[in-house]
Amino acid sequence: MYKAPVDEIAFTLKHVAGLKRGMDEGLFGDLSEDVVDAVLAEAGRFAAEEIAPLGAIGDTQGARLIEGQVSLADGWRELFHKWAEGGWNGLTAPEEFGGQGLPNMLNVAALEMWNAGSMAFALAPTLTMGAIEALIAHGSEELQDRYLAKMISGEWSGTMNLTEPHAGSDVGALNTRAERRDDGTYRIFGQKIFITWGEHDGTENIVHFVLARLTDAPAGTRGISLFLVPKFLVNSDGSLGWRNDLHAHSIEHKLGIHGSPTCTMIYGDGRFGDEKGAVGYLVGEENKGLACMFTMMNNARLAVGMQGVAICEAATQLAIAYAKERTQGRAPGWTGSGMSPIIEHPDVARMLLTMKALAQGSRAITYACAHAIDMAHRAGEDVQHWQDRAALLTPIAKSFPTDCGVDVASLGIQVHGGMGYIEETGAARLLRDARIAPIYEGTNGIQAIDLVMRKLPLSSGDHVRGFIAELKEIAEEVHRSDLDGFGETAKRLDIALADLGAATEWLLATQGEGRTVEALAGATPYQRMFGLVLTGCYLAKGGLARGQDGKDERRAALCRFAAENLLAETAALRDRVVKGADSLEAARSVLD
């Protein structure tokens, strides 16, 4: 059973990502380490004792569509209510609407633990939090007054409605229609697919954020508007009114996250109400809905990255526990009686250490991204710097941990051997759940395009150059360190950082010369390279932090393993970035 690694999470937040320094500088008000530790401890307890025990039930039973109504798995409705009563939905929300106003760093740490307990369950708060953020940033005062408090309390949940059968990553192709009404409202008509937690019985109301196109709107993304479309209309006194004209037509039968109802939603077919058309309220301005939705999407991208971290952690814990108990053969040097635990075999230890390093690295990357987002709201004259840092890290924080989640869950099955392929161990569920994360909220290939084409050129490339210079300072500290456990880490970091720097300059040059195909061909390997280098550097930073828990040498040793095993990949990735386009174009005919 999953046990939240609260101490390691707290250490990474404070000493690697930057929370402690921010608190020491007074950037987070009166937030103290005692409060941070208490929040993390309770989030970990809830994840381990309340969510995790119901994860398997959600997987085997799943959400069920019965006579047009979606019912959650047994126990999940009560679980959601307990979660809401704990105030978890409002950790970062404004205090004036009932939130707690805490840093985003604490929220993503809690998201990691909830996702590790059950990724399918944690999807509900993930989407609701994104909807809250969009409403705060772009909604009218009237909409905020009517909807925010109930959403922040967890009494109502939220969704994000983008995808249509013919409009997936190309959102500009959507056809869902919006018509104006004289009273200032709109009527929404259309179909949306793959809507996470689009219908369920866990909350009194569901507030849908729907992208649609006005009848006189320009074509493409320039003609998209965002609408708030509640399941139940809300009266002026805050009570629930008539059922809106929308419903879940079906729920998907998926590879994983079975407990999460993934719905096909129908808007405006006349099933409910006196007039066809779901009542919607404009969020932001007409034809500028995509910018509003990106507030939700950027929030969701980091949250999905946390799913990858969570899967890494849960799979690693499960595999280590199994490897300590399972005996098979006699490992080299084994002096005990009988067969040795498989953790003693070098290849098994290598797999487990790879899992551990990727989990720790992914955690540090996502927490560093959350830190940048927090600083962008608090850093005064340095706001632009931190906005650029958050923008640069977001595609990496979404893609690298989710790719690692799939890889680590797969390694976890390998450690289990044949038992990993049997559902009862739980290892297979983690891989099935993990596989969606590199796909939704912008595929990892799209994240790579965003990183290379939009984020590297920020400040004419000076921001990414400055970031790499900061990482080189970590390597220099390792050179000066007296920790024996680091081994040749500093040398390996130097080489990997040189590879990253060379690939970065090459990509910036190709864009400057208009060689877009070459840049795009190298985008995905570059994104992985960046993630690996950050893993090595952040693990080193943890080893250098001199924490009070006596684990300095252990952290340094894990960093050494990552540096001497995982970072060896950067040279090959650099070559793929620089030379990949030629072989790709030459081989295209193979696909005919």
C-alpha cells in the first residue's frame, strides 16, 4: 500500500525547489515551516489512509452510466465529500472566496500524493482547480460571486470541454455553436468528447467550461469563445434552479483511470428545459476564449506532470517492497541461507535505482516549475524573469515526468516478473493509468514543439542561456563538495550541460534561419535531454543541501547513479537533435 514520502517531499520543496528561501525572504507572508509540514503530513495521511484503499475499487468497478446518470465507484462519493470537507480544494484559492491562499508549491505536492493514492480520483480536483483559476482570471464579478465559493469549497466540481470528434489537438477546428440571447446569456449546441468527470454523483452541481464558436465568429482559433455552462442553473440567491440542457451521452471504456468518468457530453439537444440550447455565460471576451482556456490548460499541464511523479513514486514503492520480499536464486556475494531477495541481484537493483532517480528528478522539476509560478506572482521587479522561467519549465514539467511515469511503471512490472502482469499486485494498474498522461492536456510531442518554438526564443534566447548558466553553478558546487558519495558526478554534469548548451544553440540558430523542419525534428529528443539534465542537477542540489535528516550521502549516491547511468544518454540525444532531420526526411518513403 502506498505511503506518502512526506519527508522527501518537504525536503525537495524547501531545499531544492526554493520554498525555504522564499519563506526566509518573506515572499509567502506568515507561512512557516511548521504550517508547511502540517499541511503535507495531513495530505499524506489522507492519500494513504483514505484515497489509496479505494483505488483498486475504482479500477475494478469503475464509473457506471445507469439510465442516463453516472455513478461513481462504491465509496468514492463519500471519499470526495471527505476530501472537500478537509478544505483541500481551496489550498491556493483566494481567501475572500473561502480559500487558503497558500503557495502553488504546496498544492502540487498535495496533488502528487492524491494521484499516487488514485490518479482516477485526483482528476476531479485537478480539473476543478483549473476551472477556479480561469474564473478568477477571466470571469466577471457576477460569475465569480455566484460560482467561486461553491467550487472552492468542493461542493461543486468543474470541467474543461475542448475536444470534439474531429477537433483534438487542433482546437481551432471545433464546431460547437454558441448563439446570443437578448438577456446577455448564450445558448450552446454541440458535442464534446473525452470530458473528464463530465458527469457524476459526487457533487451537487458541475460547472462546465466549454469552448464554442459564435455564428459570426472568424474561422480558426481567432473565433473561439469560452462559456461557463452549469449542469444546474443557479438562482440569484445561490440556490440551484432548473436542469440545464446538457447531459452525458456515454462514458468511455478506457485502458486505465477506470474510476474517472470520461464522458461524451451533449449540449442543446432539447433533453432538458423549455428551449433547446444549454444556457451559457461568457467568460472573458467574445472570440478570445482560447487565451482564457490556456489559463486552465497551463494549470492542468503542471497537474498532469504531477500524475507522472505520483505514478513514479507509487510504482517505485511497490517494486522495492516486492523485491525485498521475493526470493529467487542466489545473488553474487549473498551469504545468507537459501535464496536471496531479488533486490540483491545487480540488474534488479539497477532497475530500482533508475526508478528512484527518475521519480526524484521528476518531483524536483515539477516543484521547481510550481516555485517559478509562485514567484511570478510575488517577485516584484523580477516578475518577468519568473514568468519566463515558468513558461520554459511548464512543457518540461508536463512531458518529462509523464514519460517517466510510463517508463517507471513498466520497470515496476519487470521487477515483479510474471506477478507484475497479474492484476492483483497492482503494478499493472499503475502502467494502465500512466499511459494517458503523455497524451492529454497537449501531447508530449506538442509540449516539445512549444518548448523549442516558443519558449527557447524568450528574451532572444537569453533566458534559457541564463538558466543553463545557473545549472552550471550547481555542477561547480559539486566540484567543490567534500561528499564522497558524488563520485564522478561533477564531470558527468559538465558533459551533459555542454551537450544541452550545444543543442540549445543549434535549435536557436535553426529558428533564426527559418529551418523549422530541422528544429521540429529535434524537439522531442531535446525535451528529454533537458529533463535528464535537470534530473542530474536537481539531485545534485539535494545532495548539496546538507539537510538535517542525515541523508546527504544517500542523496549524493543516488545523484551519482543518475549522473553515471542516465546522463550518458545526453550525447546521443544531442546528435538526434542536430542530425535527426536528415534521416527522418530520407526515411519518409518507408511510410508510404
